[in-house]
Amino acid sequence: MKRNYTLPLANINGLYSVFFMPVFAYTTVYLLHLGLTNSKIGLLLALANLIAVIAQPLVASIADRRVHTHKTLILIHIFTICLHCLILLLFPLPVWLHAIAFGICIILLYTMQPLVNAMAVDIMSRGAYVNFGIARATSSLYYSIATLAFGSILVRFGMPTIPAAMLLFGMLFFLALFFFRPKLDPLQSSSDEKQGQSHFFHRYPIFIPVLIGIVAIYFNYGIFNNYAIHIVRNLGGNSSQLGTALAIAAVSEVPAMMAFSYLFRRYGATRLFQISAVFYGVKTFLILMSSSMPMLYLAQTTQALSFGLYSTSSVYFVEEMVHSYDRSKGQAFITSAATLGNVISALLGGVFLDHFGVRFMLKTAFIVSAMGAVLILAATKTKKKQIGL
């Protein structure tokens, strides 16, 4: 009987999501408070994400098929982020140095993401059982509770709560991961593994258009996430209502993730991946049509069929498409493409806001997302595993 690690991995995924939450949801609010303009915020976010894009495949190459290496690298990332947060809390820094320290936290958080996903996949491949849908649903549930509470706390206590929350959640995440010690089957190596360390895109040509499509849909996704406070304020809302909107989106993801095992058996990872790509654009279109906060809240429920499906189906899509020795690299390339989309959205979103306004920014995001969805649909219309021989 396979050992079941669903609950500990669900907790680890949940703690990673709340550790990530203050940065993912409130970076723009925090940096505006420091006095940065939207264009400067965009430049900082773009540089941080661009460095993460480069770092993710490099870190994944070190970690491929080594669960304990995954764990060690994640622990190092957590410790470094917590140290930076402690410095931000205790020492009055010049604005530029404060922004750089916060940017380092962003880089490390994004670099960590493929390691968390790949660790779960590798555990499953070494004789253990993990219901990844439940693990991701727990992540969204933790995130929804944290962001709902955090919006009100931020309004009441001010911006220092952002690094303080990251420090607290980081310590909890560190402890949960440190004491997670799964008993796994021995690592199986193959004669093809050495060869498998190069020519990734030659072996898996489908990844090139898929990654370009992911860049496009995550440009759209990043536009909302990086500049959500401006969208909310444009509808008459504040930081507390932003927290509510983000919580609604996160709660909406939970049913799709909980049902993922059933959906996966019925439709397969590729079909679910395709549906999620389309719904990123649907969500932005509904946000564009919103004229009040209740309408924005309604639009946020479509997160179930965008990120709710994508976050799990993309992991299984990679597992279906690549050899075991390429899984961490595959996860890293998927994450790097999403991060690159975030880079472009950070750069252009600030410019769009400063010169053209919120609606122009959302219209551009929708058009780019639609193009990305079409590219993904065209590239994945056949489910055949594309492995170069």
C-alpha cells in the first residue's frame, strides 16, 4: 500500500501560499507607500521577475529527481526571505535600498515555486500517494482566509504588517517543511538520464508554443495581480475590499481543485489545461465590464476555471509530456514562462496606468490573453506525448 502524504503536502502548499500572499497581493500597495511611481514599481517588479526567470531553470537543474535537494533549497530560500523581512522591520533604510531588499524577497519567492511543485511530483514518482488537487485546494483555502483577514489588518495597522506577516508565515512554512521527512522508495536512475539533461526543447517541441502562450495569459494575469489596487480604486474600493476580492477568487478555486482527480480521469490534463487558458481571458473581460465592486466580486469567481484548473493541470500536463528526469526542468520552464509574463505586465502595466488609464490596461491584457489561449489550443490539440527519439 502506498504511503499517503496528501495532508502534510497540503499543509506545506497552504503555508507557501500564505507566505507568498503579502507580496503577490500587496506589492504595489507597499511600494506606492514607499513613494515609488507606477512606472518605477513596474521596473522593479520586472527586474525581480526577470532574475527569477533566469534562476528557476538553473535551480531546477540542481534539484531534478532529488527530493531532499528540493527541500534543502526551499529551506534556504525561506530563511533568506525571513532575514530580509527582519531587516525591513528593524532598520530604517533609504527608499532605494528598502525597495531592493523587497525585490530580493520577490525573486526568491518566485524561484521557490517550481521546487514546491516538483517536490510533490517526485514524491509521487517514488512510491507515495499524493492527491495533488486536494493539496492545491488547501493552498487556495489558506490563501483565501489569509488575504480576507490581511486586507482589514493592513488598513488598521499600516504597511509594516506586510514584512511582519511574511516573517511570521515564513517561520511557520520553514518549520512545517523542516519536519516533513517522507519515507520514499530508492531513486531509480536510467541510462537515458545523462542524455536527458540537454536538448529539452528538441525532445519536447510542443513546449515552445505552449510557453509562449503561457507568457501571454500570464501577462494578462499579472496585469490584474500587480495593479489590482488601481482597478479596485477605479471602482470606488480600498485595500480592505481588495482583500475581499482576492479572497473570493481564492475560495472559488477550491471546488475545482478538490474535484481535480475526477476531472482529470474524465477529461485528462491537456483538456483541462486548454479550458484554463481560455478562462484567463474570460475573467479579464468580465473585470473590464465591471462598473462596481459587486460586479468585480462576481468576475473573481471565474478564477475557478482559470487558475483553479491551471495550477494543477499544468503540473500533470508536464508529467504527461516529459520523462521523469526532465520533470523539474519542465515545471521550471512552465513557471518561468508565467514569470516572464509577469515581467512584461509589470513593465507595461505601470506605463499604461500612468499614460492611458485602467481600462486601456485591461483591454490590452484581454487581447494578449486571447492570443495566448489560441496559441495553447493550437499547440495542444493533439494529446500525443511528444518525445524526441
